Amino acid sequence: MNPNLGGVMRIVVFAGFFCLFFSNAFAAEYDLGDINQDKHVNLRDFACLAADWQTSAARSDIVPDGIVDTLDLMQLAEDWLKSQNPDNPEVTLHITGAVTGQIVIELYADEAPVTVENFLNYVQSGFYDGLIFHRVIPGFMIQGGGFDTELAYQTPGAPIINESSNGLSNLRGTIAMARTPEPHSATAGFFINHADNIPGNLYDLDYAPFLYDSQQTAYSKYGYCVFGEVLSGMDVVDTIAAVTTHTENDMDDVPVEDIIIQSATITQIVPFCAEKLPGDIDGNCAVNLADFAMMAQNWLACNSITAACN
């Protein structure tokens, strides 16, 4: 390894953080950082940028100079910081039965205000407590919020409007409202996407503003409203998706052994890490800019990815 390379990289990291936190050299609306165009600036966008690093891929060249480099990383980091909403509610599903664990979900109140309010009302009332995931299809989704352990349907409240035109896609790990074929029929039932159920894939659950029938008549397709995303516990979702199912009471894809939502609680900050991520340096159950900052500080101090040198 070139002995001067470490010094050069230290300068690049230091300069990057200096520009990020102390200048507005690349100030822009944070949607510049929405590389994958899912209406959020998050780790998916960092993953896109990493995949495009040092190439001419236009997707991640958000500071348009013909290459994906440190300037784009700084812009993305700045946009990510501006896009964070600490007021988003979080709900934790405590799972027991054939699968145990916790699923922590962030709810997107800005994009789906009616849906989030509806979901939180059910959580606060204890409606979901003791219900099961009654429909499980691996590579598609896991669905719950409607039946108890006896497969008795629980009567919900009134249906709500369909907010699927909010720009959020049914990507793996997102939570969306279940409904009948009638677009505005969602009540309490919900599902967590086990795969990207988007246009071009096996299942397409997204809203489409313009489609054409066999007579070339334009129409809109209502989708299934995404209103949040799993923050931690996708390992629990994957385990649920892998259980054995059968047909019971004329219902398909029912788990042979009950998977119970023991309780659903509103938790703004959840200190529980269902899965310890290697990049979670500060131990807050998430990999984000704070971990990158800590890693850079430790690297500048002593080339350590763990603790700073004494």
C-alpha cells in the first residue's frame, strides 16, 4: 500500500466533513439526494451511490460533473441530514408463537396522514393485541391485523381513503394497508412487503396514474398504500415468511402454527436492536451518518474502526 495514501484519504474525509457541516457549497433541495426516487433520502440512496462509485452513471451524479465521487457523497449526506424527520412515530410489534421477536416500524405521517392516524388509533386501542399474521406468502408479503388465533374475523372501524398516490412504492420492508378490490376499503388489516412488489416484478402493488385497457382507454390504477417501513426486525419478517402454511377455514396461506402479535405499542425511540448490524458503531440500532462520522473520527485518530486511540 502506498504510505501516502492514508494521509490523502484522511484529508479527503476531513474536507468532506468540513464542507458537509460548515458550508453550503452544494446547497440544494434534498430531493437531489433521492437517487432511487422513492420519495425519501435514506440508506437505499447511499447503496445506489456506492454501486455507482467512480463511474459515469448519471443516476448518482447528483453534483453533475460526469463522475460519481466525493462531491456526490457530500451532497447526498447533506440532503440526508435535511430530510430526517425526528417526529415520525414508531410502532413496535411484539411477536410470539411460532416466531418470536420485535418488528420496529417507522410511520410516514407526512406522506400518508390519514393512513398513519388510522393505524395509530388501532394501536392505541389495543385492537392488534392477540391477533395473528394469517396470510404468509414468501417472496410476496406477510399479512395481519384481521384475525385472532381461532381465525375469527375482528370487526374493525370504518374504511379510509386510499393514499397510494403518495409516491411511496411497495419495496421490501415497507408496510402497506390491505384491502378488498374496492380501492377505498382499507380498515385495520396491513401487510409487510417481503419483496419489491413494484412495476416490472411478479407482483405490482403500486399506484399507476395512467394505464390503458384493450381499447386504449386511459385509466388510473389504485395501489396499496405504503405508510411506513421496517426500521429493525426484517430478520423476524424473513423468519415469518419461511414458516409452513396450509389452507384452513377456506383461507389459503395460513401458518400451521400461530404467529401472534402479542402487542403493538407506539415507541418514538426503541433501544432494542433486533439485529446487530456490523456498521452500527454507536449502537443505536441503525446505520447512518452518525456511524460514518464516528468511523471517520476514529480513522483520523488511529486507523481504528472501533474506539479512538488512547
